[in-house]
Amino acid sequence: MKKLSRKTGMQPGSLVFTGKKKTERVKINLIQYNGDAFSEKIVSEIGHCYPVNNMYNVTWIDIKALHDLKTIETTGKLFGIHPLVLEDILNTDQRPKIEYFDKHVFIVLKLLSYNERIERIDVEQISLIVGRNYVITFQENDEDIFDNLRERMRTNKGSLRLSGADYLAYALMDTIVDYYYIILEKIGQHIEDYEDRLLNDPDSELLKDIYIVKRESLVLNKSVWPLREVVTKLDRVDTPYFTNSTKPFIRDLQDHSTIVIETAESYMEMISNLIELYLSIGNKRLNEVMKILTIISTIFIPLTFIVGIYGMNFKYMPEIEWKWGYFIILGVMALIGLGMILFFRRKRWL
């Protein structure tokens, strides 16, 4: 909400970058290919990518770093992208979605990566503009998350270079979903570790760690649930930009997203069970302590009664003159305490 407040009072379609500046430069990677030819180069301006070269089947324009508003605005003018779409591209907290236009399809996705150093999930927004023979991707930073995909293009492995722009869009989305499996693996490892700690030696830091992994699971759920809506709509809506030959792959992607959602939901349930188990163990320990304290107090009640009687200091108390009175009272108190302990043991209260 704090990021979105920067746009207060502005008209719809105003270009304001709401994310964090993650790189100082703007990097535009232009890839063009068909079954026989492949071209890859870094260009300094988006104008060098337009018009799209028709001698290639597919043109992929990868724009990294969204802080340069001039590049984003120029891209919108060259490819006929609606100002509201450009606004959503720059709003890095945009919910994953898909929208259809006359000249292209607009898709917003969330890329999740696990930060090993701080054990947190990093979220990056990736936006796709899918045209008839081109795909434009917008990324927040300059890390090459699609390096394996580029390598497949360079070596002409698989059917990627024989397919159209819609298959490239599918491959990009599939790569993003693959990162979700890595996140699930990390969360699953944490849950297993916390289960072992909980059953063996729970400590005060364990509950904090469980809540942290619960928060990261919520981040995963927040990104995955809209993804299934995007893929489902992509499969059901007929559009010239996604052909029937690509629909089976879209349905496979839908299955993957369903698996991720179901796994994430099961993890959330497991984390909730861990929290309940932690609280139950804490309550059990507290009950054990209170039981011991109650038993000790119960044992000392009659002993305190006896001591209270002989502590009243009346002058004419017959037992005060007894030679062995002190030792007799101590013995009686010991027998009472021992008898109560045996009684508690017999009742299995100890």
C-alpha cells in the first residue's frame, strides 16, 4: 500500500515505477529465430527492435530493469501497448493476471526465488506481451533466469525454434513454474527439520522459525493461486495469439500449477499442525509442572497444619513437656508425607 500511495492523485495510465531499483542500467536482449537461423544481440535502445523482422518466425525482446520510464513508454508507443497495461507493468505489486487485446495478450506472473543467505523468498514480477510473432518480457533486475531457455534456442534443442511465439510464451511461463518447485522443496525441508526439533528438543526459537516459514508459504500461495486462473483462462479463451497446437502444453502447465497449489496448501496445513503441536507440548509441560507443584502443596497442607498447631505457643499444651515430643511429631509428619506420596503413586498421579 505504501508503494501504491505514490500514485495518489494521478490519472489512470500514469507511468510510475513502484518497485525497488535493482540495477543501474537498462539491458535489452533481442533474440530472433526460426528453424534454420538464430540471432542474439544486446541493443542499446528499444527502437532498434522495431519493426519486427519478418524473416524470423519469432522475435523475443527481453527488457531488464523497469526503472527507465522512457524505455517503457517508447515500447508502448512502438508496439501499441495500452497505457493502462504499461501502468500495470511498472506496478511491481500487480496481481498475476491475463488480459486480451486486439494486437497482443498481456500476462503478469510472479517469479519466486529462494534467498539462501536470509532464508526468504524473493519475489520478482515478470510481464509478458505476446503478439502474433513476437514476445516482449519485462523484468525488474538483470539476472538471467531464462538462461537455460536461451541455451536451448542456441543449440536448437527440442521444438522451440520450430514453434511460434505462443510456444515461447508457454516456455517462459513453464520456467517460472519450475522455480515454484524449488521453493516447495525448501519449505518442505524446513517443515521436516521443524518436526524433528519439535519432537526431540523444542525451544523458544522454534515457534518463531515456524511462523517465518508460514509467512513464506503465504507468499507462495499469493503468487500461485492467480497463476492457475491465468493458465485456465489461457486454455479456455480462443485467441489467434495462442494456437491449438500449443493448448496441450498450456493444459500441462495447468496441471503443474494445480500440483503446486495442492502441495502449498498441504504445507500450510502441516505448518498449522506444527504450531498446534508446539502449543500442546507447551501446555503439557505447564500441566506437568502445575501437577508437581499441586502435589507438593497437597503434601505440605497437613504438615503445615501440625506445625501451625504446635506453633501457637500456648502455655498449657501437654505435648510440649514430652521428652520425645519433637521427634514424635517429626516422625508423624514424615509418615503422613510418605503415606500421601504412596497414595498418589497408587492413583498414578505421580
